[in-house]
Amino acid sequence: MTTPQPARSMAARFRGFLPVVVDVETGGFDAERHALLEIAASPIEMDEDGQVFPGDVVSTHVIPFPGAEIDPKALEVTGIDVDHPFRGALNERAALDHLFIPIRAAVKRYGCQRAVLVGHNAAFDLGFLNAAVRRTGHKRNPFHPFSCFDTATLAGLAFGQTVLSRAVQAAGIPWNSAEAHSAVYDTERTAELFCTIVNRWRALSSLDAGSVDETLLAIDDNAL
């Protein structure tokens, strides 16, 4: 019988990074021209056994930056009413502060150096995040500026699915199409997907026991 190994710390598991799932809803596809309209984030947590799970979601609607463009077709997809009186949107600087303060606290709590963005087609979300940081001149961005974890890639490997709704369902996670394209909902489902893949990989590979290299060596020896 294999003896259970102690869990690794979050910092050791992800090379000093704290994974934070982020989803943005926008007024188009160009981060420099189109408005950031909604953003949500969920820091990934780890229990004493080394299992990861989604943390609390922090989110806000965002006021379009001056001169921002909004494609009406994007609003048809997201259902966002930019002029709704109860939208409660923050300007980009305040929105970033709203997200970054709890994320920096989580980074510190886990002894990590930085946050790393986890997203479904993560380059899109990171591009809009970085554009907002540049526009506001924000100096306390906890995220790595270009590294990210992409759940579209991970889900393609793990489940053969790259579309978020299909990947989530393939992972055995419920999916409600009526709630999709909300930054909060998509963040929650993406976080569950990421944690499912990471935990299954750990169970299969005994990564925390440091046995991956040993397993690969055994495969190489058997192939000789």
C-alpha cells in the first residue's frame, strides 16, 4: 500500500504563483479600443491535503474608459445594459483596486510571489486586464504580466473539449446556459474546471510525492 505523502504548499505547487481565475466581459475583442465592462476573479485555495478549490469571487461592473468603443453585437452576447441605473459600475482604477486588494492578500497568505491569471482562452482576459492597468497607471498589479494558465488548453488535454460549456460538462460540472457570459458565472465554472483538472492530475501522477520523474524513468526503462 502506498503511504500518503504530505501536501505541498501552494507556492511550491505552482512555482511561487497563486492561480487566480479571471473572467472579463467586454465591448468587443480589441483590448486597446473596446471597453472593459465587467470583471470577476476567484483566487484558488488549497486545503491541508493539497487539494485545490475555488475561493470567494470578487467582481464589479466597470465604467467604459473615455473614448472606449462598444460593439452592439458584444452586448447582445453578454446582455449587459451599460446605462442601467442600478449597474453600480466603478471606473477602471477603482475596479482594479476592488479586485487587487483581496488578491494581494491571498498571495501574501500563501507565501507566493505573484498571482498568475487562469482563464478560458486566458490571453484574452489577460490582454484586457493589462490594458486597464496601463490606462490607469496602476502600480500594484499582483498578476504576472504575460504568464497565464489557459483552461481551454488544459481541458483539451484532459477532456478533449475546448469550449467552456462542453469542457465543464465533460468534467461532470453542471452548466446553465442562461447564466453564461456573466463574469461571475464564467469565473465560478472556470475555477471549478481548473481545480478538477489539477486535482485529478495530482491523483493520477502523485505529483506531491515527487514521483513524476520516477514514473517517467520507469516508462523509459520498460521501453528499452
